[in-house]
Amino acid sequence: MNNHLLCILCTRMFLFLPSFIDLQILEALTTKNCQEEFSQESLETLGDSFLKYITTQHFFVKYKHQHEGMLTKMKKNVISNAALCQLACSNNLVGYIRSEAFNPKTWIVPGVGYDICDRSLRKLKSKRIADSVEALIGAYLSTAGEQAAYIFLKSLGMDIEFHKMPIERVITIKAEEFINVKSLELLLDYSFNDPSLLMEALTHGSYQIAGTTPCYQRLEFLGDAVLDHIFTDYFYHQYPECTPELLTDLRSASVNNSCYAHAAVKAGLHKHVLHSSSALHKRMADYLDKFEQSFSGPSHGWEAGISLPKVLGDVVESIAGAIYIDAKHDKGVVWRSMKRILEPLVTPDTLQNDPVKELQEFCDSKGYTLEYTVTRDNGVSSVVAEVRTEGTTYKATRTGFSKLDAKKLAASSVLRDLKAADTKQYSANGISCT
């Protein structure tokens, strides 16, 4: 009964939506704690990616001369949990969020007693409220399209524009003199109307020439959000029956710098990067000489491309941003082009567990204590993963150019030792662990 009433109330609140969205709104406002057959998590993941995408393109177009660092800071301020929570409170949405299982004795009419966040009858954390806003964005997007999701954001009071016009550029350099445009277009299966965009996407900040073109960082900022949204939307619709956890894992396995870096090397994009950094050259050469044989497999998964220079992953994002602009914001064109170098895409059957997440879950299930110690010296991170069990301590130290890489390697090593010890213990007790 309360579900039906909530649907009615929500429909009245969002009058411009067609009636078939009622259940999507209910799903978007239902948290996992309600113990229903559905919850907001998948819609939240979809809405989160669209929110990042639309705010990224807004700031990219509005502030044409701001560098990537400032654009990122401005975007974070707009999409932070605190900002989304404030929007929800200002629009009296908090009272419609279902945060606990239905109980006739404690049930409150949706929307009553929640007009002001700090005076609500049930306290909700700001993240839960922000998650619900993202889930509502996902509901609009999945049932009524991008324009409806954008109108919803505007109705909440978010000051952003959904730019669809071409971005004007002043071309002062011939890209063909610096990069092999034809070869790259053949690789990407896309012909640039403005090849200087492709050159910009491949230009490292260290590269200086007369009449210099900007480096790739602004295009990377844009392409990162475009790829994230494209992948999330793809997995959401490709596997409609998958759990929210699986959707998140599929997205994480595909949308990360290591995956992109591996794909870049596999496609040979590293040969086209314009830079004047001896350190970057040495690092790429040393890694490629050592691991050249490993670039024939899939690019998804935590091990693919680990410890490769970040610039290689950045370049994949910047190329996506360049195609997005050149193709007049057509995400379908970006997807068709970038999928060529990122395939095979991860599937539920080929998904590889993240060792940090898996180790944490393993320790939680056993009641073990897990600690990480991180140090950094001369640009190299060192991470010690230590697990204390009953009477035994398992420890591994690994290094990497990023803290995350080192942490994953250390976690993987400890997890392998713990599983081996478990198997040995089961065997000693005559128990099969298959």
C-alpha cells in the first residue's frame, strides 16, 4: 500500500514526466536498507556518470581558457555530496527517500516532516541523499532521455548548460607536419574535420614548438567523462539483469587509466605521443622492453597496463575528447571509434576481481585484521599489506609509480598466500574446498 501511495506522490511531484516512469522513480528513491526486490544503486551509477558527463562538457565549453586542474575543481564543487544534498533539501525531496523497511507502526507519509533537512524526523546522511539525487537523474535518463535528465537538473537549480553547438577553434598549425594523421585515422576508423584536435590530443605538456598547440589535458578532462558515461550506459543496457554490484565492477574494470594505457600500447598509440621528456621516454622504453609480450590480450582487468606511464591512459581519454568535439558531440561516433582499440570488452564471465576489494571481503568474512602502510620515495610508492590472523601474520611489500598500483600488487600477493593457507588447512582436515 505504501509503495502505491509513494508512486502517486512522486508522480505529482514530477508532473512533466509520463506515467510509465512511476516505478523508476520509486526505485530511485528506495535504498538497499528497505530490503525490497529493487533498490536505487544501479540507477545511481547511471545517474552519477551522466552528471559527471554533463557538468564536464558545461565547464569545458564555458571556460575555454581554464586548465584541467581548475576545471576539475569547479566540477567537484558542483557534483559533491554536499552540493547535491543541498539541492535535494532546497526542493523538499528528502522526505520521499525510503531509507528503511516498511513498518506500519513507524511509517510516515512521504514528504511529511522533511521540508528542512536538519529538522527531519528521520536523519539521513548527506551521501544517501546525494545518491538518491543521482538515482533520480538515472531514472529520468533511462526512461525519457538526456534532455529530460538535463531538465530535471535545471529544475533542481543546478546552473549548467547542455551544450550542443560546435566549439570554435582557431587553427594555427598543420597537424600533418607533426603527426601521421592518415595512419591514426585508419586506426581509429574516423576522419577528422579538424586534425589539429588529434594533434592536441597527442601533445604532452613537455612538448614545445613554435606556434605551439595546447597539451592534451583539457581534452583528457572531457574525454574521461565521455568515456565513463558511454561505458556505464552500455553496461546498464547490455546487462539489464545484472546486480548493482556487478554493474559497478564492470564499469570499474573498463574505466580506468591502466586499462586505457594497455589499450594504447596494444594499438601502438604510444609511438605517436609528442613529448620532450627524457624521463617519460625512459620509463616507457624500460617497461615496453620488459613486458612487450603482454600486450596482445584484453585491456580490461586490474593487471592490464598496471605501472604503465599515466600519460598513455590520458591519451586515450584525450583522443575520445577530440573525436567528441570534432563529431559535434556525437557519443555514438566516439563509442564506435574507441571501441576498436578497447575491445574485447569485459563481460560478467571475464570480469577479474579487484584484489584490494577481494582481500577486504576475505578478511571481513574471517574476522582478520587488515592494514596498509604507504611510503613514497623518489616518485615511487611502496605499500605494505599486512593481515593478522589467529597466530599468523601475512605480509607483502610491493612498489609502483602510483600508490594504487602498489596497493593492488601487495593485496594480490597477500590474498594468494591466505588462499593457499586456507586450502592447506582444509586439506589437513580432510575437507574439500572445491
